[in-house]
Amino acid sequence: MIDLVCGARPNFMKIDPLVRAAGFPFRIVHTGQHYDHSMSGSFFDQLGLPRPDVFLGCGGGSVTLQTARIMEAYEPVLIRGAPEAVVVVGDVNSTLACSLTAARHGVPVIHLEAGLRSFDRTMPEEVNRVLTDQLSDLLLITSPEARDNLLAEGLPADAVVMTGNTMIDTLLRLLPETDGIEVPEKPYGLVTLHRPGNVDHGERLSEILSALGRLDMPLVFPAHPRTLRSISECGLAGAVPENLRMLAPFSYLEFVAHERSASVVITDSGGVQEETSVLGVPCVTVRPNTERPITCLLGTNVLCPDPRGIPDAVEERLSRARVGPVEIPFWDGKAGVRAVEAVSEFMRRGGKR
Ligand code: UDP
């Protein structure tokens, strides 16, 4: 039996293709990092994911406290269940916490979406990525530069397998189900922002809001709970510009419907950089770096480090001919099947690096 760990919104889209393809017995362990319906439950419903076998209930708290709480809650579950391996996905606190717990007990760790690097250790996600990869026995990668990053950090080449992007499997599977979902009339922009570097400090957040207000189109902003909290705590409710419609987080199908039809997407999300690339939708990423350079190289993404540059970056993206859906190698809807094959082969070899 293998534990499949998930905890936060992007994880659900990444494990779903594994669950669908799995030829081995598994348990879904949900850490509870995201727990309310709009950030968790609705995804299980729309993706058709089975309910978690184990729910650890570790929501809230600082990055450090949350990581510690998940480890504390997962340890007895791991000991009791005695899985033969633990699969973790992405770069959230649950990813690191469960990898470390498994490694401490000698249980092999498999990291799906290994080797992505922003080279920016001020991002909690980057620390989670680097440490999880060091603890992992099997490293499943989504794009070629991930292999170089892992080898440069001393990880063995034979532990790295290119299986592709399972988040895109989910996108391609459910895209037809977004037909008919009502979206605004074009032109409109879709905004998602939740990285601590953008939303935790009033000055930066205020600069972003004011730059969005200078765009000459309506913007839809299904805001992450962290962002809504920060707008209120920083006293910025009055600084939300008129063209920006702040809403609660969208369900997956609602989000993808808005994403595929948007004139432009303005984001700091990792997954949204990938999805817009595949959909061929212009994307402006409000960050100085990306752990997903392939989205700038082959996709439709451009980085915008300074929020004051957002209007120019949007104009530049819109002035380009629209590319239409982009094909990125291994982002083809079959990554889940390849990941399951890699996991099965690894287990046949005895589950060791
Ligand atoms: N997403 C969603 N509703 C929203 C915003 C995003 O369903 O209101 C989806 C989006 O389609 C993508 C994933 O959530 O599949 C991205 O998650 P998030 O931005 O929270 O995390 P990141 O990718 O930055 O780790």
C-alpha cells in the first residue's frame, strides 16, 4: 500500500491522475492544509476524487508551525498504516512535512514534480522543494531543466524519471466540462495572487492594486483567503480599484472556464503559469523569477518583477498574435499513467534509490 499525500489546492489536480491510473493499493492522506469547501471539498467533487482515507486536520498556523503539526499528526498514521512508499506532490508544507516523516521512518519517498527551482530561498515553496528532493528516492519530473537542477544538487541520475505534468492531465480531461460555464464578455483579465512576497506586505500589495487599476479592462479576481485577509489587515479595502471584481476562490471548473476565455491572466501562481501556457492564453507573472522557465520559453508567460510594469507587460502580451494551444513535451494528458508506471517499476526494484 502506498500513501498519496495531498493538502493544498494545487495538490488535488496533481494527484487525481495518479489515483485514476493506480494499479497498486493506496491511501489518500489529506493533511488539511487547505480545508474549507472553496479550497478543498469542491475539488474532490468536481475532479471525482475519492474522499481521503485519512484527514489530519492541520490547517492554519505559520509555515513552521504547520509543517511541525503535520509531521506530528502524520507520524502515528504512517506507523499504523505501514505504507511501502509515500508519494508527495508539488512544493507545499504538506509535501516537506510528510517526506521528512517518511524518511525518518525509512519509508521510501517519491516526489512528483521534482527539481523545479526558482533559486529564491525567500520563498517557502523553494525551501520545501529543495529539502523534499534531497529526501526523495524517486524523482518524477515535469520538464527537462528539472533533471539538471537535481543533478547539480548531487542527486543520482537513475533516481530521476521524466513523467510529465499531471496537473495538465487534469486540465485536458476536464476542459470539455467547462463548455457552457458563463464567463464575462471579452475583453477581460483574470487575476490570481497569493504568494507571500506579493500579498503579505501592504506597500507591495497596494502597488499591485494600483497597477491593476490602470488597466483598461474589467478584471475578475477570485482571491485566495490569504490575499483577502491581507487586504483587510493592511487597511487596503478602499484601495481596490473599480475595474477589479474581488470574489471568493473559484471552483476548478469555474476557474478554468474563466482562464481559457480570458484576454490575459495576471498571476503569481505556479500552476496557472502552466495552465495558461497549454491553453495559449497570455500570462503576466508578477514575480522576479519562476521555477517554471519552460512556460516563458515554450508557453505564453512573461515575468513582471515590478508591479508598476504590469500595464506595459499586459499591453505587450496583448499586442502579440494569439498563439492558440501550445504543445509542451510530456504535457500531453498521459503523465499520470507514466507516473504510475515509474512508481510500479520502482517498487518492483525494491523501493530504493
Ligand atoms: N484554481 C482554482 N480556483 C481559483 C484559483 C486557482 O481552481 O480560484 C486552480 C488553478 O486552475 C490551478 C490551481 O488552482 O489548477 C493552482 O493553485 P494555486 O495557484 O493555489 O497554487 P500554486 O500553483 O501557485 O502552487
